[in-house]
Amino acid sequence: MRWKFFPGPERRITAVLSLCAAVILSFFALRAAADTIFMYNYTKTLSYQYAKGNGLVPENMPPFAEFALVHPVFLNFLQTFVLINAAVIAFGLWRGRSWGRVSAVYFLYLSAFVMLVFVIYPSLVVPEPYIYHGMAPFPEFNQRVRIISLVLRTAAVVLIFLFILLARYFENLSVYPADNFYLPASGSATPGDSAAAGNKKAGDSQCGDEPAGMKTEKQSALPEDSASEDKVG
């Protein structure tokens, strides 16, 4: 079987978009891997150890930012792991494999859940308005923080709907025994299938005509045998 750049004519737009996403995600995964190696080497230097030991964490710092400050290597490794998984899933979708479709569904639902967490708790990544003894000493900072939190929630809601729509789309794709969901839908026959069905029907008709001919020949031979028996008697 000849290998094709695209598995089949069905859903070609999905294959093209999956290939583009796979290339882009692979590029970012390589960059994230390089950043992880650089950060790991940097954390071993004396300058980083000195800065970490004498540095102070700002008050009212978001938990995600604090985690990134304390565990930079793990955060970069997690980013690399997610990007590699997304790139592999995109390659699987490009080739029309069922494991790529199933993995994409789970990955999109998980991403939608993460966005839902950001909608409910935006303070994980955005600082809360600074209030000191019931007063706001920095009103401009508080106003900008509220705007950023609103933008984050809006973007998260849009991404939730987008991820759910994509997940439902991949759920509705048909999976065939050939492990390729770019094949034609069930009930539609390809030219090759029609030719094979015609050859099979012709072969069945030939096999069905042969016993009839043998039966006719045997019946025509019966009177001769009976006549020869009468003559002998």
C-alpha cells in the first residue's frame, strides 16, 4: 500500500489543520525543552542560589506565580511535557488514527476543565486588589487588576466553548477497523468495492450455472441408459 501525505480525501481540512498544529507544537516543544535545560543549569549556579536565598516574595502574590518562582525547572518540564503530548496527538489526527482522536477528546476536555478553574478562581494567576486596613492605597493598580481578571475570565469562557466543540467534533468521527477515520462513511461504496462486488457476483453466477448444466446433461443421459437396459432384456 502506497503511503500518502494525507490519508484520504475525506475531512482533508481536518488533516491539514492537524498537520499545521503538529508542526507548530513541535517547534514550541523543542523551545520549551531547551528552556528547561537552560533553567536546570541556571539553578545550579551560585548566583541563583544567592538570589533565591536572599530574595523576598511580594505580598499578595498569586499562587501560580509563587509556584513558578519556587519551582522553575518543574514548571518548564511540565510545559514541555504538555507540548510534546499535544504535538503527538496532532500527528495522530493528521494520520487519521483512532488513538489520536481519543487522546484529542480527553486532552480537550482536560483543557476545558483547566479553563473552568481559571474562570472560578482567577486569583490563581492574577493578583487580587490590594486592600490595606479597609483602604486602597493603590487604586490604579486595583483597577488594572480587575480589568485583567475580567479579560482572563472572558478568554477562558471562550476557550471552554471552543474546546468542547472540538471535543464533540472528534467524538462524532467514525472509527473503522483499519484504524483510519478518513475512510468513506459506512454505506457508501468506493469504485474498488463496486468492482469487487461485481466480480464476486459474476463468480457466484458461474458457480450456480455449472450444477444446472450438469443436471441437464445427466437427465438427457438417463433415457439412453434405460433404452439399453430394455434392449438387453
